[in-house]
Amino acid sequence: MLNPYKMVGRALALFKAAGLVVPAYGENEKRRLLDAWVQRYGNVDNEVFAVCSRKLASGQRFPRFYDMDEAVKEELRLRHRQVAADLPASILPPVDHEANKKRLHQLIEHLTRR
């Protein structure tokens, strides 16, 4: 992430706005929670983290690390599949039908002579 504290702060605000109880009771605990999330998800792409945060905000409880880990894995898997699907199909070399027919006839003649 370019600015992990900002992204994680937005995610925590999103969870709070969705009515999920944030498991931090004082300012120190909130900072510690923010630091823990930044340490764990600071290297995740901004877009992936935002999508996962929105997905988990629709839940009934504040997301655990396990929930976010699974959401990140699923989102990365979906993005990888999409990239693989967007790649052009491998271009096959042209087939020489005449040469194949000729070779087939040669094989048939060779086998009939045996």
C-alpha cells in the first residue's frame, strides 16, 4: 500500500459505520489495533484491501485476521483468474495438410509392405 495507515484507518471507519463493534475501548487500544492491521496488511495492494474491507463490512461482527486473510486470498485468486482469462490464446503454428496427407500415405504404404 502507498499509505497503509490511511487505508486501514478508512477500513476501520467503514467497519464502524457499518455498525460493527470495533474491539478497542481506548485510544491506545485503537492505535494498537491500527498498528496490528497495518503490520499484517501493509503490503497488500490498495484496491484488493478496499474490496475486501467492503466485503467484510457487510458481516455481523468485526472481521478477524482469519476472515481478512481469506478475503484477500479469494480476491487475489479472482484477479489472477481474470488476468489469465484476458490473455490471448496461444497461437498455434499453421498446419500443413498436404504434408500430413503425404506422410500418412507413406506410413500406410510402409505398413502394408510389412
